Amino acid sequence: MYLRSIARKHVKGEVSAADIEKDVKRKFGIDLTGELAELQEPMDKSKAIYDRVRERLRTTDGFQELLEVPEIRNADLTQASDKFDTVYLKQAPKAQQKLTSLIASEWQVDPKEKTVRHPVPGKQEPWVESADDPGVKGEPRSREKMKNDYNNHANKLKDLARSTLRYKGCRRMHYGLTKGLPGAGIKVLTLKNKYAFPTPMGYSDFNLCVGIKLDDQVEYVAEMQLNLDEMIEAKRDAHTHYEVVRKRLPELCKGKVDPEKLEAFIIGRLNSSALDAAVAALSAKADGLFLYAHLLAQHLNTEAKAGRAIDFASLDALPTGLDEVYAVNFHRAFPEGGDDAAWKDARPLIELIAAAMEPITQVMAAARLGWDAAQQERVLEATALLFPVRDGKFHVFHKTAVDWLTGEITANSSLKSRSDVFRVERRNGHMTLATGFVTWLGGPRSGDAASYWLQHGIAHLCRAEGRADEAATVYATDLAFLRERLSAGYLSVLGKDFVELREAAQRGEAVDLSDAAQTKAFVGKHRGVLQHQKGAAVSQLASQDPDNSVVFRAWKAEGLGGARMLAWRNKPQARDPCLASLVHSSAVSSAAVSRTRIVGGAGKVVAVYNRETEELLEEFAGSSDVSSVAIWENESGQGLIVAGFEDGTIKTWDAGTLAHHIPHPAQS
């Protein structure tokens, strides 16, 4: 629907034979360039006939309202049954009878076309002027369509029961469409408005799928067409030119791969609206990505503002896929590519944004990059589409924008490759932010950026090349920083930071983790106290650590009233091997550990923790007290958490996603 609204707004003009050739290339990969050119003449002649009718109708009452009738699309619409005998033999005749009864109470056979019926004069509903009942579609044609068009799915046959309503004036047809049908209980399920968007041959009508309630309350999908007598008369004249096309197509498709499908596709395009053709072209470029559609809409808006209209001939020139649409946007902002002066100003900002753990403020970025007001205004304007500012903070339009610039593209990404021209290095952003963190540590440690540095400063130092050991020292020995983090409620970040330190060591960074491991164990062991008393408890707890511990030495080096502290004469000097204390309000009945999880049962709750960070991931509530827990996990993190409850119930959860998995009663 979004692509349809984009096409409706931006794509102008008419579909030519050359446009259909391009459509074939997109759909089948077959190059027909110039081969359908001879069809242009009969297409033009047909269109001229319909255009004369439209020109007369344009000034009549209600024509403009017809153009404004909104389309309704539903690509998933199907019949209730997928059995041909049910849909065709059993339901279609009943639906046809029900449909015609809603239009008129009595019908008579057309004297010239014995297969068609019309309402007996005066017996049609007030909102109906004339109607055609051609009866249920023939069985051979229905089976052929099911096989060739719908891969033998009978539920996709929606034109077995059918009818046409004819009107003399636009106003009456508009009333029948918008008031008459719903008033009669005929539910409009889909609607194609070819008055707003004629076919390449110039034909216009309203084509509907409607829901008809059968006696067993099954909603059967039937087809209805609404049209003006003048357009139907013109169709008889234009049919000559349509037949020229139909006769030439088999010869033109001969020798191509699957000529019957190719011919059916071209006929379908000739009978579809111009809007459908535009949507098909845009869909091929979008490849199912809503993100692409959004960026394409931005691109087309920019083109429209610049006075550059998009027609069918130029659809192929539009960017294809995310890679191209990103490239178009960046080249528009930075015409000189990597040498553009604006890009040289913008690149450090984008590297900051790429490295940041959460959106950073304009003030923070400006301070780190040393911008003046003119630079800031220029960069913000150039990066506004993909890195918009909201609430004073930089946001990323979509993760793929950063991936395209950094080259960090996963196997299942919508991107194909990294930008050849516009490249950023995330490590540069980490280096800049790490320097900002250290500067903040050496200052009053206040300001709007304080919350960011308390949560993410250590991580940036870890990821800045050559600065991991500096991060380990701050983590292990800066008790003032530890107090501030605890008082701000960032206890859980401490475990994550240790993981960052360990990963830096694994990358080959020169870093000694022994002191940091002691501080992590100190926090873990006293977790319950620190959760309640926060940073205020640090000094007292540190003073109680063994004299040779890094935390005690850091506390002693601070000299913050240490002389007034109660001196320990017989303080234990052996380190407590406890790594973490995970406190619960109820008695803990059982516990289990895996490679990445710690699980405990306390009261009616099963608590799941991250083994490395001790962060509480989830609490699962049972209907009675937990009696036992167990966890199984493989190398990829997949597995199960199992708990037994005193009421005889066993519950299992997915260990990877922590989603509830399979509750079942206990087996004896």
C-alpha cells in the first residue's frame, strides 16, 4: 500500500510499449528492446478512442468524484475453500444467484446474446440502472486459469460468480458504488479505480471483488464491474485494435523462454492500470523492503521539489535496493564524494554516531569535534535524512545506514556491499569518545553528558585502540567513579564493562585483568548491600577487604576520612572466593548454572541471570513454590530452563530467548 501511495503521488504519464518491454526485463530477465514497438500504434489508436470519451465525461457532473474514489487492495484475498469442486460446482452457482437477487428481483435473457441476462424493466434495485448477468464462468476456462495463473489453487479464483452494472451518468455510478452496494449488503473487498488510472490501452472501469454471504454464512468472493455506457460503447470500437495486439503477441513471444507465460504477462499489463505498472516496477526495486520504500519516497519528494517529474520511462533510472538509494542520498548531500569539504566535516560526526552506545546530544558532539556554529549548521543539514536530530540528540534512521558506511554487513543483511566512496571507521569514533570520557573524569564530573559517561565511558576506552589497560585501571581503582555509577543506579553496567575488558584482551590488547576481576568480585559479593545503599556503602565495604586487595588499596589511597574509620585489628586477610551474591526476598530452594546463565528458584519465582554480568534477565512466576530448577544449553546458546513446582507442575522456557515454552502437568 505504501508503494502504491508513492506511485500515485509521484509517477506521471502513460505506459508505452517500451515501458512494457522494461517490465518484461524486470520480471523475466528477457530483453525485448524494440520488439514490441509495433504494438504502439494499435495501443495509441485504442487510447485515442477512450480519450475522446473521457474528454466528454470530464465536464459532466460526478466525474471528478469518480477519480477520487480510493482504491482497496488485498493481495491475500482468497475463497474460504481451496477445493475446485467446492468453489466452482457447489458455491459459485449459489453466489451467482444471490448476487443477481441483490441487484434485481426478476431477470430476462438478452435477445441478441442468449448467455447474458438483464433485469426486467422496473425490477432492478433503485441504485441500479442497467446490469449484465453473464452467469458463472465456464468450467474449462476456470480450470485453465487455476492451473496457469494460480498454481492449481482454487481459492484464488475470485471471478467465477460475476456481474456488471452499467450507468448513463457519473453521478449515478458514484452513488451506486459508494451507497448502493453497501446498502444492499454487498461488501466491497477490493476496488481498482481505472477511471483514476486507465490501462495502457486507455480503458477505464471500476473492478471490484465483493463478499457475498451464502446460506451457510460462508463469505464467497465474487467479481463486479461498474462502468458507464459511453465507455462500454467505446470498448466495442477499441476492441479492433486490442485484437491486433492479441493476434501479434504469440508471434512476438515465440522462441522466448516460456512464451505462454510471457504472453499472459503482457496481456495482463495491457489490461491493468498504469498505477499497477508503476507499483510493479517500484516493487521490483524495493525487493520487499519497507525501508527502501521510505527512502525512495524521500528521494522522489526531493526530485519533485527540484521540478524533476518521474514518468514510466525513467523508473529504471531510480535507485535499486538500499545500497543505491543510500548512495544517491549521500551523493546529493556530498556532490564531490569523499573529497567534498562537507563530507570531511560530516565524517567525524558519523563516526561518533556509529560508535555511540545510545543517541548523543548535539552539544556533546560539538564539544568533542570542536565545531563552530557554521560547521555545525552545515553538517546537520547534510546529514539530516539518515542521521536526524530529535530532542537535541542524533538518531540513526536505520542500522543499515551505518552498516553501509562501515562495511559491517551480515550474511542476512539487505545490503550487498560497503560504500566505495563514503566510508567511516567506528574505531575512530570510539577513540574520540574515549578521549572525551577521560577529559570528563579529570574535570568536575558533571553536566548533561555525565549519565552517558557513567554508563558507557569504560566501553569506549576498551574499544579505543591501545587504551584497554587504561580502562581496566579506571574500572578497578577509581572508587569515586564506582560510587557515582552505583548512586546513579548503574550497578548492572559493571558486569557488562568487565565483559568489554575481557573481549579487549581476547582481541590482543595489552591489558591486565587481575585488578579489574577483583573489583568485579567485590561488587558481586556485596551486590545486595550496594543495591540498597548504593555508592554510600563503598568506603565501608572497601575498608573491610583484605589489605592487599585492589579495592582496599584504592580506598586507602583516597584518604577520605580513613583515619576516622574503625580500625580492624583481626580483619581476615584471605580473599573471599565469592564472586556474586544474588539476593531474593524468599528462601532459595534450588539453583543451576550453564555456560551463560544462572538460574535460581525462590518462592514462586524462577529468576534467570546472565552468568558473566550477574544481570537479572527475567523472572518467571509459577502458581506454587519452586521445588527444583535445571538448565541445559549448547554451544550456540540454545537450550531449555526447566522448573518443578510443588503443585505438581513442570514448566520449561527457551533458554536463548527466555520465551515461555511448554507448560505441562508432571508425569509420575
